[in-house]
Amino acid sequence: MTRKALWLSATSAFLAVFTLGAHAENRVVNVFNWSDYIDSSIIDDFTKETGIKVVYDTFDSNEILETKLLAGGSGYDVVVPSGNFLARQIQAGVFQKLDKSKLPNISNMWDTVMERTAKYDPGNEYSINYMWGTVGIGYNIKKVQAALGTDKIDSWDVFFNPESLAKLKDCGVYVLDSPADIIPAALKYLGLDPNSTSPDEIAKAEETLLKVRPYIRKFHSSEYINALANGDICLAVGWSGDVFQARNRADEAKQGVEIGYSVPKEGAQMWFDQMAIPADAPHVAEAHEFLNYMMKPEVIAKSSNYVLYANGNKASQQFIDKAILEDPAIYPDAATLQKLYTVSPYDPKTQRIITRTWTKIVTGQ
């Protein structure tokens, strides 16, 4: 071999190694998840273990996520829609089927949860459960006692009855900016099917919500956590884990704020947040590695211990804090489970009605 050939060979080898090294350094996964929804050490540990950089963005409403997904070209590799939105998005073709051969940790998942999530994702072909919980009432125990004469809330009546909510106006009421959570709750309170698509019944829910609208300070899907924890508001209709986060922050602050959470006796929604890979994800291999990592029992348990939500990973329960695992508001007992309902995805016609209805409610017009 000539010197020139040797030089070319060595150069080629160097370039190959350089390219591989650069490729390894450039491995990335773009994740779009709910705000305040993961222990950040999980992201750091994933990068240490795999060498894959995580670009982590957050949102605080399903509508924001859906707009990006339906527009296409979002650039995200893993997203976390709620179940009823996921179902519609699957039908719209925005997700790709999971390659389960690359997800050996799927064996850790909980069949009880997978049976329920199959309502949104038949066969669980497109998604894996991240967290699940309920939609209920978080409240400041002392302020509610002062305003209503009771330190325990057990019914939706405290929110949907204008006379009750009027008494809480001055100490502050926040509500999820989420029609798919609040309108079904109104229907349930009225004794109607929370999955109703009847325009007349949706109109009744609208009428009920418009009556209490003057007493609602704000519609927002994350700000109520700190507002409850700081004692700035006395009641929030929100997601269970968020209220527990508020309770823990209040306890840590030691300012005398006590937070309670109620799954109303009339029934509450059981919701599921699912991890999925967009059809046009730029880093599919890395997305699968991220999902498989999140299904490690000790990893997803760390997330549950941080966000105070139940997860759909049965094997993780041995690593979950005992106080969380044994709290029926987080991991409901059989009696509570019977009171929980799930909400089916809206068809396009009903979705238009819901969107118009929600705009009227939020604006109060």
C-alpha cells in the first residue's frame, strides 16, 4: 500500500470515528409534556445513561398540544396528551404505532389501567400510560370553614350551586381551563350522562356554569397549584395530583395553609395522560429509548413520588412512597373507583359545540 493510500485510509477511519462521535453527541429527543409534571433528575439520569440529550418543553392545556400536532411538523418526539384527546388524534393520523420490540419494559405495565386506556387507544398500540388521576375539588380548609361553616367538602354542590360559590368569591375560586373536564362534571352534577353529546344537555351544563361564572376568579390549568399553596384562593376545581402538590408546598412553607381534596360523592372523572410518538417525529429511535426508560419501575415511581399522581406501571408500586400508595384519593379503593367515570372523545360536530360553549363560559358572555 502506498503512503498516499495509507494516508487516505487513515483519514477515512478518522472521519468515520469523528462522524460517529458527532452523531453520538447529537442524539436528542424532543419531549412536550405538561408543566410541573416530572422530577427533573429523571431527565438528567436518562442523558447520563444513554447519552441522549432531552429538549424538554411544557404546555398547560390539551388544546395547545392538539393545535401543534394537527398542524404537523411540531418537531416533537414524545408528547403526552390526555386520553380523550389522544383518541381523536389517533383517528387524525398524527401518531405512529409503537414498535413494542423496542419497549421490553412494557411488561411492567398495569393491566387494570391498560384495559381502561384501551377505550382511547384500542390495543394500546399508539400510547403508554404516564399518569392517571381524578378531577375534583381542592380547597383551603380554614377559609372554607370560615365561609361555609364546614371544614369538609364532599359534593359538587359547593361549586355548581351559585349560593354556595358566591360565599367563596372573595377568598378566590380557580377552575381548570379545560372543557373536557368541567362540562362533563356539570353534566354529572345535573344527573345527566357526563358523556352526553346532546346539544340540549350541553346547553343545560352551559346554563349551570354561567350561573356560577361571576364567582370564578380565573380559568387556568396550572396557576391554581401555587395559588392554593400560598393561600391566595380558597377553592380550585383541578386535577388530583396538582392539589396534592399544592398541599405539600403549603406544608413545606409552614404558613398555616391546610389543603383538602375531595372526590365528590356524585362522581368524578378518571383521566389518563398517555405518552405517544408523533407520526413525523424526527428522532424515532430515541423516542422509543425514552419511553422504555420511563417504564423502568424505579423511574416512573420517582415521577409519581414527585407529582403525586398514580401511574399505570404495576411494577413501580414497590418504589412508590407508602403515603402515596395508601392514599385512596391517589390510588382509589374499590368503592371510590366505582364512582369514577371516563369521558369519551367528542366527534367533530360535538367538539364545535363544546368549543363555542366553553368560550361563552370563560368570557361570561
